[in-house]
Amino acid sequence: MPLAAVAADVVPAEDFARHAPLTMPSLSPDGKHFAVNMNLADGDSHALVVYDVADMSKPISMLRLPKYELAVDISWVSNTRLVVEKGRQQGSIDKPVATGEVIATDIDGKHQDYLYGPESNYGTRAGTRGTDRGWGFVAGLPELANGNFFMTTYSWDNQDYSTLYDVDAGRNTRHLVGQIKVGGLSFMVGPDGKAHYAFGRNDNWDYVIYHSQGGNWTQMNPSQAGGTFTPLFFTPDRQRIYASQSVDGGPASLIEQDELGGNRKVLASDSFASIGIMEITPHPYRPFATTLATGIPQPNYVDPNAPIAKLHRALSLKFPGSYVHFVNFSEDGGKLLFSVSSDRDPGSYFLIDTRNYKVIKLFSAEPWIDPGKMAERRPLHFKARDGMELEAILTIPKGADLAKLPMVLMPHGGPIDVQDDWFYDGDAQFLANRGYLVLQVNYRGSSGRGVNFRDAGYRQWGTGIQQDLIDAVKWAIAENYADPQRVCVYGASFGGYSALMAPIRAPGMFKCAVGYAGIYDMGLRYKKGDTQESKAGRNALRIQMGDNPAELAANSPVNLAGKIDVPVFLIHGEDDQRAPFAHAKAMRAALEAAHKPYEWLSKPGEGHGFYDEKNNVELYTKLQAFLEKNIGPGVTTTH
């Protein structure tokens, strides 16, 4: 399909660059209010706002946060009080990073208090909280709202401990309910308000899990835990637990078992993919449906005849082609906040009265996006050169036949424990709207398929992972989906690295490459960037990326610029902390030294991915022009 054929349906770049005005809603225990993140008009500021569901003409309160900061977790501890984890937006590519600060506010915006974090001079306990130099995170809530919550903390001064408190969010008091001499762990809290499990990665980046018995921590080994094991929450009878379990490194299943591991029962599993989204009943909590982490999400009901399963199925029938997710219930189960989203729809939020089934719409995430103008995203499987089965996701231009289309390979970031999924993807939709077939690949190392698949990507940055991406392009060409003479590669973060490595590893396959916020000098990661600032971060780099200087150099695009045989477009934020601007400048210098053509776009004040809407419009406009120049209509190709 020529690009001109879709001109009438072209959606302005501005629509893909706009920020969703409201995100991450949470329903109050009585079901009368919901709290939500609001993006403010300046584009860089956010607020926590509270709406009355009976009158959404304007919020009843607004808590403005400092520039670039927003809520990354919103918890109702009572009908009138909320606890908020603060985060910082470091760019458009990464999710906001929690700052470790926990604050509280009343529903009317009054009685704001600083519960944990380094700003000890703020809040009701400012005079006695000078030791709160560290990170705090909401670890959970009591079964019934009582004004309290559980908080995990890690001290900056002593990072060898993980500590759990029961916090009164109104009085700003806390008491210790669990502590373990291993830093960086999460806790699973039981209905008795005590820590029963501690789990996570230690400083050596080893996954560890401990169980509390009589107040003492006992480390569990893989055979005790039944393989890789993550506890979730207790069953309603308080005698057993739900957990995620990966046996022999395979895809993770949802299981139910005794607290000590006996009488294990598999509730949901699959041979290819781990369990993805899990739907939960109102209190007392039980998982009632699961989806797989790959493919088009289809609910698998634990008990298809349960009333909650019938409700979910009925709502799903009302929204064909979309996935219905139950966000949270009122405490009595009478009100339910749910979302509806798809590959073409960024999503909308609704409230239903579960007694009379009256539904009201609360808001749409991006109301300016018309799903009817968006493209189908189709998950498919193919086999890599060694026979490993991989998932590809094709975004097919609307109205186009899936045959010999100009194609953009779009590797995801990470690369470890990150994946592309079926749901709406703004970049993929922008490119498809311009007439390009978009190919995304869940290469080895991606999440969603278990430990062995993830670990298969370790130390494979420029080798096995790149070959998976190349194999995917070969497959798309062999299936006649893509025009072999019109293939470019565009990626961000690790995807930016891949975009520069792809033409190096597969000369002649690509016509152009776009690296956005990429890592181009692997050795530089040990000197600059936020991942090397802690022992755990450095060990994660060593395990996932490797630390052999010769191998790092041999797989760094800055050292291989002479092998790049296509035009390059480099895009970078000058204040990027994840992939520092030095990477882009070094790559530019290497291209210049090798006399290779390139285009350049950098912006001051931008981090890991452009956040300013005007800058994103410019990015999309220049990206579109670059692709058209190299694989667009009128470009001479040889078949």
C-alpha cells in the first residue's frame, strides 16, 4: 500500500505526542470517590486529584507535586485519607522512577504529611525523623481499611537491611513488624499484620527468598520453593497462599499451596508463556481469572461458573475486541472500577454498581485517539535459526494487505526482562498510520516466558539478541509480509543500541537506522549512567551485559561505525541519566570519523526519551521525513 493511499486517514503527529491527562485511577473504599494522576497544562507538572464519582465536573481537591514528580502508587487507607508514593519522570521511555518518598493527604487536600524520605524537615514528625534518609515504599494494606498501611524501607546509611513497618497514616506513627539483614527485598504481609516472606534480588543480583518462622528468617532453596517462586497473598481461609512459580526455569504458573509449600495446586499455566494479567475478586481476595503474558489476552477463569467470572465475561461481551481489567472494588464489593483497552484503544475507565449493573464512564486515557483509525496489532510465532520459538508482533497499516509492505523493525528496550505486548503502542501506531508495517520481537532475554528464556539473553547484547531480530526480519520477508528492499530499524534505549548494531550484523538488510536514547559504548555503562550507582546495579550489568572489556568493545557501535552502510538518525535528550548524552556524542564522532551520513536531533532538558510535547512533535515529524527519504514512495529500489 503506497503511503499516499492512507493520506486521508493520517492522524496528526500532535495526537501521538500528547500526554494522557489522567492516569492510574484508584477507587475509595466506600466507592464514592477516586483519586488519579493529572498531567497539568505546562506538560512537566502533575497533581494528585480526587473526584466525586457523582459529580465529575471538577475535582474536589488537588495536590500539586514538584516539577517532573508524580504519584507512582496511590493507596486509600480510609474513605478520607490517601497515601502516595512519589516518583520522578526521567523521560518518556522509562516508567517514572520512585523517589522513595511517601506522603499522605486527606481527601479534601488538607492534613498533608510527609511519612518517609530524605526531606525530614517537612511533616508533623519533622523534628524526630532525621534518620529517615532512605527509600520508602508501600508494601500493602490491611484487609479492611483502618487508616494504616505497611511500608518497606531501605536506609541509605545501612543498605544491608530491609525493614517493614505498620504505619498510622493519620498520626504519622509507625511500629516495626519485620526486618531482615538483606538489602533491597520485598515483603509479603499476612492477615496477622506480620511479615511472612521476604524476597527479591540481593546485592550480588541473586534471587533469594526467606520465610519467617517464629520471628526468625529461614532461607528457602529452590526445591523447597518449587523452583523460582514469588509469594503473592494469602487465601481467604488464611491457611494457604497464592504464588507465582517457575518450575525448572519454565514459564511462571499461578499456584496455590500451604504456607510451607505442601499440597501445591496449579491454578493456571502454559507451556509457552508465563501467566500475565491476574484478575482479583473483592475482599476476601482470590484470583478468578488469568491471561498469558504473550499473544492477545484472553481470560482463563479459575471457576467459569463463579458470579465474578460471569460478570467479567458479560462486560467483555459488551466491549468486543478489547480487554476488560478489574482495577479495584469498593470494600463491600458493591462498586467496581474497571478499564477497557485494546491494541487500537489506549483505554477508558468505567464504574459499575455490581448490584444493579449500572455503568458510568469516568474518563478516556487519550480521548483524541480514534480507535477506528488505528492499526491491528497481530502477535505471531516464528522460529529463530536455532529452532527457538519466538513471538513477533506485527502492526499492520489500516486497510493494507499484509504483503510486501515497507517495514520498520522496532526493537524494545531493556533488553532483559522487558517485552512488547498486544496493547496500544503509540510509536507503532504512528508508524503504521504512515503506511509502514511495524515488526516488534520478544527476543531471548525478554520477559513473559520464564527464567530460562530470560537468562538466554544474558551477555547476548550484540550477538544472540541481534540475531533474533535479524531472524525476525528474514521471517517477515520469507512470509512476503515485508518488502526486502524497504526495511529500516528504529529503536529506543537498548532498542537504540540495536538499531545501530542491526546493519552492522546484517549488511544489506536495512536501508536506514534510527537510534533514540541509545547505548552505543558498552564499556561506558560502567562509568556513566544510573545503573552503575549501586552495587546491585553494577552486578546486574555484569551478569546481564557482561564485563569483558574486549567483548564489550567488540559489540559497541562506536567501535564499528565503519561497518554501518546505511544513513543514520541519532536522537537523544541532553540530560539523559539512564543513557547519558555522552553515548550519542561518541556515536556521532565515530560516524564522522568513518565519513558516514547521519542526521541529528538533541534537546536540552530532556531525559531518557523526550517528554515535552513540542519536542515529540518535532521528533515524529523528522522521523517520518527520514523514513520517507529512505524507504518511502518514490525511493528507487532494486528487486
